[in-house]
Amino acid sequence: MEAPVLSPDRMRVFFDGIWSEPRLSHPEGVAIGPDGWIWCGNQDGDICRITPDGSRIERVASTGGFILGLAFDGDKALYACDLKHAAVFRLDLASTMLLRLEAPGLRIPNYPVVDGRRGRLLVSDSHDPASPGPGIWSFDLKGGAGSLWCSADFTFANGLSMRSGEDALYVCETFARRVSRIRIAPDGSAGPVDPFVTGLPGYPDGLAFDEAGNLLISLYEPSRILRIEAGGAIRVLAEDPTAHILCHPTNIAFDGTRLFAANLGRWHIAAIDCDVGARPLWKATA
């Protein structure tokens, strides 16, 4: 494969939490908040935020579990997937109160995405690392129990993303090394599932669209960020063969041309200076 688009000096450790309090141990999720801070979670169930200059970390709340993916509903709430509790939590940003969302049958909630136009939260269920299973869950943003929205079997459903102006949900299938696309029917139900990109050179975990419509894919292994360009060409955007700055990257999030990556293999959030960026996702639902 050709050399990465971005040189190694475009990557850096944005915040090293190996000795911080709280310790940023094995972060999976990262999202940009309406306050401009960089929000993330750790293996102890802490929901944290880091100052925009990377100088300080704060614990905002804790589930006592293991925080995975994060998604903001505008400036109202943060949704957090929790591995230990097999649940999704809603953090009210004004009161910092946590609410556990019920969804009987949900097994491994991995990543949430706010579908603001339809007033709902969609959540991937990784189901089981050893065998495919359903699926994608839906929660009403006004409250209530979740229900299975897409019952198709996925091979470890992981990161999700939606492209502006398109009625579709993109899903990482980590152990199939592919990203699939679920069409959204006019009534909001799940339509056909088809492969968007297959045969990836690694295990996809996180997704993000840039403002040019390219799909960025973080690979948990090897430690790379891919870019799927118009026409389907696959390019390596950034790579770290030493796994020091990018170390098993999981979720990724844009703040302008800065791309933040959580590193499940270490104790830090990385930042990558990109040529093409995107606005933070919370603005899409504000």
C-alpha cells in the first residue's frame, strides 16, 4: 500500500492520562462537546472532558462500568455506551444527572449516533466477538425503552456514522473487515443492508465523514486511519507502525481540521492535523 497521505509529524498525543486524576485508562470513545471540550471515557466508567488546549482533564460523571462510544444530542445530553452494564446512559448536560436507558436483549452496546431528523438514537450491538448477530437498536430521544431497529446479523457491529443528506447508516463490522450500509426507508425503518467497502487492510472500529464526503475509518489493528474516497479508492490517511501515538485507535471525531482519536491500547487521546475536516457532530443536532 502507498505511503500515508499525512506525514507522521501531523500526529501527536493531545492529552496523556497515564498519571492524571482521573486516569484516562484505555479510552474507547471520543466526542467534541458543545462546550468545545473533548469528551471521552475510560475503563472505570468515568465520563470525562479535556480542555480544548489539552492541559487538564475533569471527571463529569461515572457509571462504574466501562465507557465505550459517545454521542451528543446538541447541547442537551450526552449518550454513552457502557460495556459492563450492557446499557446506554443519558447524561443531562445541565444537571449532570445520569439516566440508564432500558433495552431488554441489548448485549454489547458499542457506539451511539443521534439521528436528529427522526428524533432517535441508534446504537450498535456488537452481540458476540465469536459469532455474528443482531443488530442496531433505536431509542426515542424523548425517553422510553429501546427496541431492535435492524435485526440483520452483523460480524461485530461497531462504529456508526451518517452522511449529511443521505438516508443511510454506515456500520463497521470489525471481524468481517468491512463497512456495511443500511438504507433508511421513508418511514424510518431499516431497509436493505449492503456492503459499502470490503477487504479492508485491518479491523475497522470507528467512522467519521469529512466535509468532502470522504469516509474515514479507524483501524484497531494495525494502528491506521483510512480514507475511502469518492469512487471507492482506499488510502491510508495516517499510520503509526510503532503504536505509540496511534495505539489501537477506536472512535474518531472531527473538530474542524483536527481529528481526535481514542486509543484503546494506551492512556491518551491523539490529535491529527488533517487537510479536510468537518464540524463537530453535536452541531448537526443542535
